[in-house]
Amino acid sequence: MRASKRLQQIPPYLFAELERKIEAKRAAGIDVISLGIGDPDMPTYEPIVAAAQRAVADPTTHQYPSNRGRREFREAVAAFYARRFGVTLDPETEVMPAIGAKECIFNLNLAFLDPADVALAADPGYPVYAGGPLLAGAEAALMPLEPERGFAPDFSAIAPDVLERARLMFLNYPNNPTGAIVPEGLFEETVGLASDHDVLVVHDNAYSETTYDGYVAPSFLQTPGAKEVGVEVFSLSKGYNMTGWRCAAIVGNADAIADYWRLKSNVDSGLFEGVQLAGAAALGPELDVHVKGMNAVYQRRRDLVCDALRQAGVDVTPPKGTIYIWAPVPEGFESAAAYCEHVLEQAAVVISPGGAYGPNGEGFFRISLTTPDDRLLEAVERLRAL
Ligand SMILES: Cc1ncc(COP(=O)(O)O)c(C=O)c1O
């Protein structure tokens, strides 16, 4: 038995590996604090759970879901985009549920890439931007996000033959793992490049609702011309504490969504309609207060971690969005992975090595804020004591 060459090209998923290591340490009685994966520690907001309970008891949700999405969900997403971003979406053709943003992003690769095609992928970036194209038998071309450019890619640095073959581009702001917000003018520049080179832009909008210091994140679709060249993947995972529910939506270009649907209806059988109804409930204006409350918690944790890191001599910029702190690896370690391994072995704290998000993430580590304050403080204290 041998795995496909496509599969052999990509490394095991970082967090799957880490899970194994953490389990082994905990089984040995070691008190491991995980600041690795970005998985909210607080429960899904109560009104969403209540809506889900009603939806589960409703027999109309019990059969195969409509892959195209239940009307209530599509309309709720469209209403949310109008209210939150001032973006008009046709719930019939411009909105479709996804079984989490990860599913959607991966399947877009299968829907839009042939061998020798290229997906332009932010580096560092969510690992599926680079792994997805390889699993689809195509190529990923990494676009370095440089701190001095506000973590914007430099489109002028993309080789002409790569641009020629580019069919997809993955961007994500507020950005995982760097915490950067979208640099001024980048979305406009992206629309220009995409229409000149016939590239479908996929803006991964996993963190627009998780922002601090009064910053309000835009949608890519607010950019003039964006709907002609792109889609946005909106996830309820982080802003609504719903990672386990697998609830997301793809919105934007109707033709691209129709192709995604064609692919997806051959691959999966849709998102449980009970979850779609819970997602619809989550997006109502009355839930905003819960999102704000959660952001206040993360902002407090962000400040706590950044203060402690600064006191330890680490040069760190408090992010205006996402649930991550991105910080440089201390001197004396040959790689971010070596530092993270050291931290796990000596302090029993899990942090993510920047290199896992692409070569340009090397030299940095990522801390997730999805751990209660006291454990976060304890973890940072352990790092300082190293
Ligand atoms: C940038 C980004 N995109 C997508 C995802 C996955 O979202 P979902 O839970 O909707 O699959 C994550 C999760 O960490 C992420 O950071």
C-alpha cells in the first residue's frame, strides 16, 4: 500500500502532530499548557445553542441537507453582509454554506486548478493555501508577507511566468498567523491584478469579527470590482466560538460559487441544516453584544501576553485582530521549530513555530490567546523562566 505522490508531497498537518505529543506528555502526568491551535476556549454563545436545540428537534433538518444551502442560512448571511459590511449579496446565487472555511478553501483548489496551474499563496499563511494546490495536483507559489510592508505581498515580485499560470490567489486579513490587518490599498491592488491576469481571488475572512482597539475589519467584497474577480470565505468558527460546528459560507462571485457547488456536490452532502439554522441565528444583530464581549476578553489576554513578552525582552507588536501573537524567536536557536521543541520539552508549553506557516514565517513563533487568563499567565511565566 502506498499513499499518492500528491499526499506524499505535503508534511503531516502541524496540529495533528502536536496533538499526539501533547497527549503523550499528559499521559505521563505533565501539566502541558497549549497555546498552539486557535480554538476558542469559551462556549458557543447561548442564543446560538438554543437555536440549535430547536433546530435539532425540527424534523425538516433531519434529511440530507441541500448542498446549496437552506434558504434561512443564505438569507441570514446576505443580511449580515449588508448590515456589517454594506455589501449586497443575492442569497440565491452569491451565498452558499461550507463545512468550515477549511473545506471550502481546499475544495476551491480542486474546482479551479489543473496540473501546471498555480495558486498564489500568502506566506506565512494558513497551511491549506499551500497544501491544497499540491493535493489538487497543481502548484503553490508563495507570496512573502513582509513586516515592513505591513504584511502585504509584493505583487511586483511575482515572476511573469508564474503570474501567467496563476488561477487562484489566497489572502487573509486580519491575518493568521501574523495578526496583521489589511494594509491600505492592498484589496484595490488585488482587484487590479486579478482582473488583468484572470485570477480568482479567495479572501479568507476567518477573523473579521475578532478585532481590538476599535478597529473594524472590512470585507474584501467592499472593494470596487471585487465581486467580479473574487469570493470571500466567511467562517463562524472564531467570532462565534463555533469551531466544532463546522459552519462557514462562501460569498461573492456567482460563477465561482456555481463551480464550487458543482465540485462540492460530487464530494460531500452538505452542511447539517440544524447547524445552518444555528449559524443563521448567530448572524443576527442581537448577537453582536456577545462578539464584543468575547473581543474584550481576547484584548485583555493580548495585553497580558504582550506585556509579559516585552518584559522578557521580546519585541512584539500587539495585533489589532485575530487571536494570535506573532513574535520573534529569541537568539540562539537554529529555527523556530527548535525553539518550540525546546519550550515544549523544558516548559511544557505548546507554541507554534512560524515555519509551519511557510518559509517566510521562519524566525517567529505564534501564541494563541484561546486559553484562560491564569493559564496564559502561567505559560508566559514559564517561557520567561526558561
Ligand atoms: C486563516 C484561517 N482560515 C480558515 C481557518 C479554518 O476555519 P474553519 O474552522 O471555518 O474551517 C482558520 C482556522 O484557524 C484560519 O486561521
